Amino acid sequence: MPDFSLENDARTEGFSTIAGVDEAGRGPWCGPVVAGAAILDPATLPDDLLKGLDDSKKLKAEKREALLERLKDHAIIGIGQASVEEIDQMNILAATLLAMKRAVEDLGQPIDLALIDGNKTPDLTCQARAVVKGDGKSLSIAAASIVAKVTRDKVMEKLGQEYPGYGWEKNAGYGTKEHQAALAEYGVTPHHRRSFAPIRKLLEGV
């Protein structure tokens, strides 16, 4: 389970305001990539969040949504997105780092250190540390992962209503059988990532 070990170690080094940062939506074939950022105060974090926060992928949707509502009251959170157009222009990694940068900026206050899930860090005005599988280690990153996942799921639910048949409200844009069948029947939408191989091949008729 994630804890405050990384944050506490950073504070002993002199870092004061620390944010966790994570993303959702690198792998799907459509929709934006979304990043979340979260600043938690260990002294005031309620017990249910202390024990309930975890890697968003390990939590059921209802639990994630309930935790996000609690985080809105007990944390400072930021959200950033990179659009399908930006993903296609710059590649998914660069777009993910851009979304992370926007999430940190959306916090609305300066921070001293960003703990970034993964092995790459965005270009920030503060120091940043990459933490591989950080959403299972750091409570701040776990909180950010929930912010990102719930936010993106809601975006995909809305797009799923606008483009019925693709199942985005359930598959979040991943290449499931339902999604593939809809692509074969209805074709590529403006929200598909044309730089991704399965979509590019469809457009090229391969």
C-alpha cells in the first residue's frame, strides 16, 4: 500500500510543498490523455483517505469516484489534458508529459517538488523525481492517479454518448472487441488517435 515515505524523505531534504502526479489514457486508441496532480497534508489527511488511497487501477469505479469527492475537500488537486491532435502531432509520451505539466500548473500554487509516476519527468519550474510504479508507493501519486482516472473516464463517457456503439463508456477507448467491431462498421471518428498503428492501418486500408 502507498504511504508518505517518499514525501517524508523529501521533506527531510528541505522540500516543503510536494505534489504527486500521474496520468490516465496513454494506451487507448482514442480520447485525450489526462493527468492529475495532488498535494496532500499528512497532518490533516483523514483516516479514510490515508487507508483508502491506492493505485487507481486496483480500485473499483465507485470507490475511485467516492475517493475523488473526498480529495476535493482534503487535498489541492490539479487536472491537465493533452488532446488527440496534440497526441498525433507530438507522440503519446510527449503529450503525456505536457498533460502532467498542465496538471501541475492547474494546482494554482507553486510547489517545491513533483513526484512523477513513471520513468520520465515533464519540464517543470520546480524539481521533479520519476518514481516507477509510484501510484503503489506514494499516497500523493495514488491520489493523482485517482484524479486522472476518474476525470478521463467521465470524458470518455460523454464522448460515448456522442458516438454510441464504440463502447467508450465501458472500455475508455481501449481496443476491445466491441470497439474494433464499431470501427469496422462505423469507421474512424475525430476522437481517434490517427498516429496509433491500429487506427493508421484502418485509414490506410491495410
